[in-house]
Amino acid sequence: MANEYETFLRDAARVLSGRECVMTLRDLTPGRQKYRGLNVRAVVSRPPRPGEPVLWIRSVVGLKDPQPCSVRIVAELPETFKAVPYSDFFDAMELAERE
């Protein structure tokens, strides 16, 4: 498992609520797996919890939140979400969260 990830979010408050949520993580570990995308159901904690991978949150346009979080991956999800082609990615993630 990687020790550092980043994610792009529309609403960071929804993820920082302490509940399980669906998100896509990008692996920041140097090497062959760097920037590998991973769809997960996870719990995000701020401040970071010891022993959990660090998570950096970015806005949809890429602005990095200066405060790190930690992420506990509950389940890995399939590479693709069930959605209408060319639909909004964030809407597809919210739909996957309800399943």
C-alpha cells in the first residue's frame, strides 16, 4: 500500500465529515506505480492519524490544500463507475456512494 495519495474534490467538507465516502486517489509513491489511479471507499481524517497514509486534497482546478489529512481505505472499487458516457465524474462517484 502507498504511503501518500492525493485526490481532487469539489467539496472537501463532505469528505472530511468522518463518514465513508467514494473517491479516486492518485498514488504519489515514487516508482512504477506513481500517479496510478485507484477508486476506493474510504474514511478521511484531519489531523492525520498515525499509521495511515497521508492524503493531500486538491480542488477541481488543482489548488492544493496546505493541511494534510490521512486516509483509511475501506474497500477498493472497480476501475470504472456505472454512468452515462460523458456524464459528470463527481455525480458518478456520488451515485456509487449510495450503492
